[in-house]
Amino acid sequence: MTNQQLLTAVIPTFNRKRELSQLLGQLKAQQQPDVRFNMVVVVDGSTDGTLEMLRDEYPEVHVVSGDGNWWFTRSINEGCRYAVEQLKSDIILTLNDDVQLPDHYLRDITKSYFDAGANVIMGSASFSVSTPRLITFSGFKSQNRLLLKYHKYVPPFTYMEPGELTGYVPSITLPTRGVVMPADVLKRLNYFDDKTFPQYNSDYDFVLRAARKGVKVFVSYDAYVLENMQLTSGGNPRLVKSFGAYLRNIFKNRYSSNYFFNQLNMSWRFGYKLLFPFYFFVAVAVIPYVYIKYKHSSLNKVVDGKN
């Protein structure tokens, strides 16, 4: 046992006591014979009793407390630094606080990770919590760098059940909903960029930077998480009540999932510098198209749980 690597799950949270408790219970119930396992929860100023729940129900969990102004990226950084520098973890698993896990998730994600070899980041596929299942992330099979567009293996919100896809495949980048990576990769890249991307895009940015350093990136279909699509940023065009509210989220709320300058920063870092004016024009031009497309999508009933 002493020679086994230490895998630490890092989970940032804010005022999601019920969802977090469910996730921790699912993790605690899983047996993992191939690695040692522990958990770090980063509580960024929660006022819903999360700290008390952790103390009373999960005393084995390591808790890192923020002041309420860390937001997602600093929270995940503080948790990862604690896991790497204080706990001396060898492997980090990042999870969102609102996902649910199948019974053998830890077994499946670690198997995919070790099978893929050294210097690897392994992500998870994701499906909707609601049934019938929708696949919400299947990985990105390619990228059009000219247009900065990712091509997915399966279009998101396609009706599909877990198990229809198996194995693991390369992915251009990944979200943090179930990502396993070596601790040394985090240290080499100086963790996630919480200055440029305090809430969204830091995960895609991190994985793209890792790939530039020669890290191999995959997504596993055998290891999947279930995503609650109702617990989404207020900037999502599916949820905002008016076009004006959508515009305010885009241009004034740097913590919105659709914050305009996040997209520009990604364009500058990973696109062609000479084409930056073109990227800017496209980013502006698609704003009304995105709002209309998603606001009037037939999938809204599914997202709202009206299935």
C-alpha cells in the first residue's frame, strides 16, 4: 500500500451543500484498489451550512476555506496546491460540485488514465442527470484554428446512453468535470490562470497549454459523470430572460460563462495573431445568433427538467 500513488479529488464549492454531500457520498462508497485516495473540498464563503455538513458527515475530507471572492479558478488552484504541496499527492482529480457519479467511476477513470501511459491528462465524458440521457461532452476530435472552432465527436445534447461509446480517444481540450492529471503537470504550468480566467475558460486554457508542452490529452467514455444542466451560469442564453440581460452578462460580468473578453483572450493565446481583428469581428457578429439559437431551442424543456 505504501508504494501506491496518492490520488486526491479536488472539489471547489459554493452554496451547494446538498449536491456536494451527494457527490462525497458517492466517492466515499467507491473502492479503489490501485491507488490511495483522499478528498479536498474548497469552500469559498458558503453560507448554507456546507462547512458544518463537512465537519459532521465527512470529517475525513480535507477542507480549504476561501473568503467568498475566490470564484472557481482560484478555488480549484488553492485546492490543487493544498493537495500537491501539503498532502504530497501524485495525481489530481478535479470535479465539479454538482455532478453525480456512477458506482465504478474511480475505478474506470484511473484505469483509463494508467492505460494511456505517462504524461497524460484524462478527462471524462458527461451525460445529463435527466433521462432519457443526453450526452453533454464527448471530447473534441479536431480544431479549426483559423476559425477557432472545436469539432466534437458527438454533437452535445444528442440522445445517447452511457455505454454506447467505450474506450478513450484524444481530445483537443477538456472541461474540469472529472479530469485526472499528474501533480507535476500542474506545477510545471503554474496551475490554472486565475487572473485572466477567474470563473470560466481556465480549464480549456490549462489543457491547451499542457498540450503545447507535450502532455497527451484524452477523454474516457468508460468513465463518465452525470451533469445537472439546471445548475448553470446565469449568463447562459438558455436561462436569461431578455436579450438585454444576455448582453449585460457578456460585456459586464467577467464571471459569466459567455463573458466576451474570455473569448478574446482565448483567441489571442491559441489563434493566429495576425487574424485577431477577424476573431474580434466574428465574436461580435455571433452574439445575436447564439442568443436566438439557444433561447428558442426545443431542448429548453429538457434543460428545465420538463422531460
